[in-house]
Amino acid sequence: MDNNIVWHNYATTKVQRSEQKKHKSAIIWFTGFSGSGKSTVANALEAALNQQGAHTYLLDGDNVRHGLCKDLGFSDADRVENIRRVGETAKLMVDAGLLVLTAFISPFKAERDMVRELVDEGEFIEVFIDTPLEVCESRDPKGLYKKARAGEIKHFTGIDSTYQPPVNPEIILDTSKNTLDQSVAQLITYLKHQHIL
């Protein structure tokens, strides 16, 4: 790092920003295969939190690749950089006092752990959408599995690129067994139990 770059401390703190919003800030990190339901559950959770007056922002994998990460492909190195950028962005949002929801395949444990290390204890909530690969592939909402099986897409998670499941996530959901309302209710209950809401 350049020795001429010095961290600037602000008069307003993360705690003060969170108190103003009447809830704690945190990253709610959804991980799982394409088609597992990450974006659907994250979107429904954000809507539910918004109804309760929480201050939120949803970072979605596809949306981020239209801007912040549009220069990245899907090689392992690009996936790592994608998650690094998203993690740093989410960290800033946590500092702003927000509940940040992120929906990313984020296939590598090391990168998810790296994001966890960016924030304080209890501010990273890993939600493993543990929907079986065969269910995700049968859904194939974007037709990506079909293309990957045909060799039209390389480095596709679950087909020719590895997914490392979370070892000890805070929450596990299976959208092939739970309804959307059940998944959201489980997440809200967790957030209340942890005194985030």
C-alpha cells in the first residue's frame, strides 16, 4: 500500500449510524448453486425487512456484473476478485449502518471467509441455500445449465467448476423443501434472536 495513503477516521461511527436506523448492521451472505433460490429468497427477505422499517440494500451477482464487476469473467481468479470487490462494498455498507443482503454463488470457502474477516464478530451471516444440484439444474431459470452441459459455458459451478459448501453456516435453507415464506420467516427469526432487528 502507498505510504502516502492514510486512513481517515470519521466523527460519526458505525454504532451511531446503526442506532439512528434502530437496528444493527450486518452482511447476510446467500451462497449456493445457480438456481438454488439465492436471489429469490434474498429479494423476499429484503421486502419483508423493508416492511418492518429496516434499512437494507441487496447486492445481486448478476446486477453487480453489470457495473462494479463488469470487467470480470468466470475464471477462478475472476471469481475471487468478484467476491473481493463485493465484500469490500458490503463492508462499507455495514459501516453505513445497513443490513446488506448478498446473493452470489461464491463457490470458494476461502473467499467467503475473507469477507467474514472484513467485518466484526456477528456481522457476517452465512446463509447456505442447500438446494440439491439436480433440483437447481431442473429449474435452470436462465438456461445456463443446458449451455454448460453443451460446452457453451466454461467454468460453470457444479458442472465443470467446484463448489465448496459452507462448513458451519449460520443458516441452512433448502428451497426444494421450504416455501419462500418459511425461508423468510426462518431468517427473520434468526435476526431477531441475534438482536440484529
